Amino acid sequence: MSDRDLLAGYVENWWSAIGDFVALLEQLDPEEWSMPTDLAGWDVKAVASHTAHLESILAGGPEETADIGSPSHVTGPMGQFTEIGVVTRRDREPAAIIEEIRTATGARRAALDAAPPEDAAAPADGIFGLIGWNTRTLLRNRPLDVWMHEQDIRRAVGRPGGLDTPGAQHTADYLVEAFGFVVGKRAAPPAGTTAVLAVEGSAPIAVRVGDDGRASRLDVVPDEPTVSLAMDRESFIVLAGGRRAAAPGAVTISGDQELGARIVAGLATTP
């Protein structure tokens, strides 16, 4: 697949996720905007504000500055940056935040259509390039970020859904790829260990730990791995996203139970 086709696929997934995100925001009752989410210190409005902030910057909007104070949930430079968008929109009405997302993403989509990205390795736009991201990383992460935040809001307001959309598929398949890192570096079992992850809706992934401690992906899923984990998509997402524990009984561990529990405990690979 050419870089242009690969990147165009990411853009389509992002655009689909944006449409779903805005549609959800438009359904919310006024009181739902203040409901807490699984993200420490952020309510629904904060999640929407953060999304508006990033999309506005990507659409060419000005860099924003704000005194964010010293909130306990901000623990690093990226957290300080993302908190700016929340603080600068604190006094805005929900309708204004929705309109900002709609306007910014519409402008960004038009720009991408007019000049489709063709080089996946080219530096990403703006601040994302400054932190070392290339165009592939940026465009691949946008549908993940938007869809994950849609799910954050859905859980907060008790409106489940959106688990079978292009954004959902993209995000689940993307996060599954970190399984080898979780097994080899976090669970750190002995060389020769094999592990399988089966997430509903995604292809199973199998890895084997080598003598160097790294877990490499296997082309064929073994019949009798050391350990295997099976779960539905939502359970995987809340674990891999570091949001919350899965519902009791939602994760099935076969084989080495203690190792399986360690893998589950280390599944979080995105903030």
C-alpha cells in the first residue's frame, strides 16, 4: 500500500470518528456536560474542550496559552499542554464548543482533500512535529484519540454504543499491536513463553518471548500457548486505555493464570 493510500485511510477513519463524536455531543442534556469521566479531573465538557483545542490547532488556529495552576491530575508536559484547552474553554457554552469542533474539522478536512498527505515519514504539523511525530503517527493517532474520547463520554453519561464503527475498529486494531510490549517488557515472563490475545472483532495476536526478553509476533497462533486472554472490545479498550478495570468475568484467562493476571494489569498503553 502506498503512503498516500495508507494516510488517506487514517483520514477517513478520523473523519468518521469526528462525525460520531459531534453527533453524540449534540444529544447531550445540559446537566450531562458536567458529569465526571474516567479521566482524572475531567468532566464531559473538559473532554469535548480538549478535542476542540487539538482540532483547532491542527486546522491552523493560534497556539493557546493559559495559567492552568497545579491540578493534581496533570503529571507531565503533555498533560500541561492538553489542560490549556480545557482552561481556555471553561466559560464557553457547550454549543460553542460543538461548533468549534465542527468548523475546525471541516477546515482541516478541506485542506487534506486539497493537498492529500503523501509522505508518511514527513514531520507532523505544528507542535506534533516538535515532539518528534511524523505524519503517519499524527494521522493514525487522531481517530484513536477522538473515538476513545467518544467512549469516555458515553460511559460517563450512560449512553453505550459506537463499538462497531470505523473508529472503533481502527482503535482496537491499533492498541492490539502493543501486546508484545506488554508481555515482554511489563509481564516479563521467561524465554519461550507464548501468549495469545483474542479481542472480539479483531484478529487474534500471538507472541513468543525470545532470549533477549522481547516478545515477537508469531505468524501462526499456537494451539497450546502458555497463556491466552479473551475479551470483548469494550473491556479491552478500557484496559488498554487505562480507563478502568474490566467488568467482573469479562476477561477469560486460559493457561498460566498468574501470568495472565500480570498481563491484564499491564495492558494500559495509552493515557
